[in-house]
Amino acid sequence: MKPKVLNTIPKSLFETHCTRAKALLEENGFEVLSYQGERVMTAEEIKAVGADICAAIVGCDAWTEELFEACPNLKVLARFGIGVESIDLEAAKRHGVKVCNARGMNSDSVAEMTILQALAVYRNLINLDKTTREGGWMRNAGHTIHHKVYGLIGFGAIAQNVAKLLSGFGPAEILAYDMFPNHETAKALGVTIADFETVVRRSDIISLHVPGTRETAGLFNEEVFRKMKPEAILVNVARGPVVSQSALYRALKEGWIAGAGLDVFESEPTDRDNPLFTLDNIVITPHQAGDTKETFDAVSRFDAQVIIDVMGGRQPANWLNP
């Protein structure tokens, strides 16, 4: 009997963009059990097949102590992405399950979306599109990134790619705050490492590139928004809880800041009656900054190789809970 690998990624995504990863697993003797739904696979759905699986490629589904107990033969979870907030790493370790993520595999896609969000907010793109379709001819004077101060909160792989892309726009300065800054990379990219307060107060555009942790929860709150320039904009492609949604609403509604681009939310999928949806100085996307065909292919093949390595007795890349 072939060892079984569960894929919890939505059916249309996996079957369309991850065929090479599936083939790689099958070529190495695995049987792939694919989720047939289009949302987040539930614990009960996973439990129904859990006893038979040795590995899983996982999305945003929650992996708890109870779920690990229901999967006694599980050896490895390969995250289809970076964030592992929904995985109990300590519980996984107790059950002998290695957890790996695809860190660095989607940095180019997220970096491009970061710039896209900033430009869309700066040029009022969504409202221009909407009013033109309605027969209007809105003449809107937006802004350029050229000669602006751009602030990066977090200076990992994604933020570094943003800095590379920004060089072509000719910003006045690129600032970056990171708890453990890479000064050598910053110098090579023309980035000035600064403290959090300086980045917040001086930047015309701020984009967030930090993980979702207890330390970063609510990092951007009312106090921080009031320190930003009134003409500044915020782009969040990191994690929803990094930004206080209620504080952001007030900041945009009352003009503490000029605009925002959001790819992530405190709760996902977010409710249709989210008050942010009533504002016209915000651009919103459904947590898909890293969602490109190229990234899906690369991440899924990376995850497949992680599974092959673990089941072959080799140490996997990006092992998070050794």
C-alpha cells in the first residue's frame, strides 16, 4: 500500500496550478488525497482521512493537539505558504511531526503586490475604474512614489524585494525597521535602518512585512496612526492582526492618514459588513498577495520535496519545530 499524503488546498487551486508537485509525489511512490472543497478544510474533514496519512500539504486549516491525535501516522506538515499561526508547533513536536514552511518562495509575488497596492491607493485606481465604468470621467490628481520616503516595517526577504523594486521609482529615501536588521543587505539596497518611531513619523508610504505573533499583534494602533503623516498611506500584506482594524477605520474615516491598501484582515474571510468596506480611500484584496501561478507551482513543489525528504529520513528545509 502506498503512503498517503493529504492536500488540504482548495481543489481548483491545487488541480490547476500544482500538477507538477502532485506528479513529483506520485513519482516517488506516494498517493495524494486531495481536498474536494474550495474553502478551508475543517478538522472533521481531516479526521475522516487522518488515520491513513503520513504527511500533508496544508493551507490555513487549524492543526491542534486533538487533530494530531487523530493522525497517528503523520510525520510532516508542509505549509503551503509562510504563516504557521494555525499550527500548534509544540503539539506537533510532541507527536513527532515536523512542520516546515515555504519561507522565501513567494517573496517576489508579495513584493509586487505591495507596490501594486501602494500605487492603487496613490492613484485612486479603484474609484477611477468604477466611475469610468459608470459613465463618469473623474479627473483625479494622485501621487508618485518618486521623491517620497518609503518605510518598511520588517526587513526580511519580502521587504528586501520591495526595496529592489522601489529603486526604479526613485524614492527620496527607503527606511526600514527590523528587530534584527541585516545591515549589510540594507547598505547594498540603499536602505537606511531606523527605529520604529522614525519610520512611522517620517514615511510617506509604510508597508508591513512582519510575522503575526503576540509581539506584533496590534502593532499599528491608534497611537501609531496619530504619529503618521496625514498624507501618508499604509499597506498591509503581512498579517491582519498586526493592524488594529477599528483604529485603522477611524484613521481613514477621520483623516489621520490618507489611505490604505489591505490584503489581510483580523478575521478571514472577513465579514461583508466590515466597516472598512464603506470607505473609498482604501484598496482591498482577499489575502492573495502571494497568489500567482508561478508561486503556487514553486511552493507546492517545495512542499512535495519536503515530504519526500522527511519520509526518506533526510532533514527538510525550513524545519520550524526541531
